[in-house]
Amino acid sequence: MKNISLNIDKALGTVTKEQVYAQAAKAHECNATLQNGNGAGNDFLGWLHLPSSITDAELTDIENTANVLRSKCEVVVAIGIGGSYLGTKAVVEALNNSFDWLHTNRKNPVLVYAGHNIGEDYLYELCEILKGKQFGLINISKSGTTTEPALAFRMLKKQLEDAVGKEEAKHRIVAITDAKRGALRTLADQEGYKTFIIPDNVGGRFSVLTPVGLLPIAVAGISIRDLVAGAISMEKATDVSVPFAENMAEIYAATRNELYKSGKKVEILANFHPKLHYIAEWWKQLYGESEGKDGKGIFPASVDLTTDLHSMGQWIQDGERTIFETVISVEEPNHKVVVPTDKRVDEVNKMAELGTQLAHVDGGVPNLKITMPEVSPYYIGQLFYFFERACGISGYMLGVNPFDQPGVEAYKKNMFALLNKPGYEKESEAIRARL
């Protein structure tokens, strides 16, 4: 099997290869800090060796549970927010047919999402479409009290129980939560739901290779074994035993930090394959939540090309020169379409990709290129682990704790105060005095 690969040649100019390689020792040291578990946030390093530690029995349990839901349900609702749904959606959108919802002769349930927003119209429309359909729920929350998923689960649980009865409903609800504590754990134990554990030492944005991602991905009919196998191969390829010149996670971290120091404050993740849109959404959370703190951090943005060349393309080409691009390039599509001129559509796309890269580099936008042999579970597993490992290294090189997210709590405290939640009386009084 090939591996995904990284090429930084088109990023050189703004920074030199010598500058990047001058950071080799620091990048390697930060990788060793990850491996040795002696850096900031080291109680959230469970993802680091997660791929190679997943057992066959664990995968079989997930597959069997997925098969139960697949046999009972036309629709399965994955309830979660942030890392509890973005990784799943990234994999499923990348690997499912682009028009999956229009297929009538289905092998797999339709996977839909809830608990990732507080949209009343969204929830109304979801509840309406589920009427008369056989559906199940995968509720993903470590605490069970996060507002968005808790609200959605409360509504959908009632609707399911009203439709099929409490006894049958418990066979269609799976809880993925803390091993011992929290509101969802308590409820799951009381109701007799099938449960899987979110490890204490794996943060949400790193959790796609835990049951958080693996169960709904399996429900969608995608091989979780191939996904994990790809991640295992990249775990080995980015290990601290691999020298800097061959370690793409270390090279990526060093290059982006050198670009940041040179004034490139925004990284745009670009793709020329529309199915990779939600990979970029997952990546934005991973890097934004990991590095955006202490007044530091590269701002992660994304574009889908060629589509966004007709919108954001002007700004990228001629706007403020504070950006660099990382392009995900897919070597070979999964299907072949020939236009009447006897050219493959992908050949036209590849020329657009090359022409865009040259134009952007000429316009002062450094380009890094990640090449995927194809869009498959194996290579997406590689890509996810590569980005995770590089994120940990990059965060340490930047001098921040890549594994906490103190800023995420600010809006929650204000929201709880405004909702008069018990325990927030003083905050409520203070915040209302400001309005």
C-alpha cells in the first residue's frame, strides 16, 4: 500500500528549506514530548497510540451493534457536537455516494445529525421527517449535559418511545459516554441502553477513531477496519523513531510554524475533490481549538476548488498576503467519466489544480501539498492520524497546550447565566446588568 505524502517545495521562497530544516531538532523534540507524555495536556494523549491499541474484539462489538441498528432502522440520528460529530460526517460524506439520500433501494440506513446546533426549525423538520420512519439514536456526550445534544436527545428519545414503545426504543438507542459518571451514563444504566466508552484521555476533536466515530461510520456501511488500518500505518510513519526528513508530521509542523513566524497568519486547507469538504471542517476544529489560545495561533480556513475559485479565488490571488495554502490532492478518483473530447473529467480537474497552484504561488501564496492515492477508508485513516500527530507537534512548537480549550467555555457560562440555570445566579445578575 502507498502512503499519503507531503511536498513543501512550493512553500519555499517565503521561507527556505534551510529555515524549515533548522527547526528539525525542535520538531523532533516536540514529537518526543508527545511520545513520552511529559508536555502540557499530557492527560489527553489517549489518541496517540489509539489506532494500534484497538482490539479485534472492540471492532467486532462496534460492528455487531451497528448491524443491530442497520437491521432495525431506516434512519439513524447521530447526536453530538464538535468532535462528537465532525469526524463522522467527514468520513461518511467523503465515502458515501454524493446523492446518497436519493437512493431508494438501500443497504444502509440514512445517517443524519442532531445536537450540533440549537436551530428550532432544524429540529422541527427533523422530527417531522422521522414520523412514520423506523429510526434509532446514537447519543454521543461525555457528560450528557452539553446543551445542544442534551436538548436534541430529550426530544428524539420521547418521539422514539412514543412511536415504538419504551422496551423497543431501548434497543434502538446507543449511548457513547463516560465510563462511570455523568447524566448520560446514569440514564443509560437506568434504561439499559447499549453503551460504548469515550476514553477520559481522548478529547472530542481527537475522538474519531474511538466509538464516537467508529459506530456511526460502521452504521453507514463503511469499513472501520480499513480506517483503523490506515491510521495504524500513519502512527508508525510519524513515530519519533522516524527521522525528521522522512517524518511528514514533523515537516508539516515545522513548515507551518516557520510560515507563521514570517507573517502568514491564515492557513487555507484547499481540495479539488468536493467529497472532502467535511474533512476540512473537521480539520478546522482540530487546529483552531488546539492552537488558538494565549493570543497565538494560525487561523484555519478552507475552500472547495474549483468551486471557490469563482468566489474566494480573487481574495486568495490578490488579497492581503498573510495566507498560505495546504492543498489535498487526490491522485485517482474512484470513477471514470469521459467528456466528448475524449478527455477524462479528472484530467481537466488536475490541470485546474496545477494552474491554480502556480497562480497562487506566483501571487505570493506559499503552497504545501498533501497527496492521497485515492479517497478510501484506508487513506482517510492515514490523513486523520497525520493531522492529529502534526497538530500535537505544531502546538508544542507554538508554545501552547494543544489539548485544552478554555475559550470554548466562555459562551456556555454566559448562556447558562442568561437561561437562569441553577448555580449561575451571580453570573446571571452580573450579565443582565450589562445588557
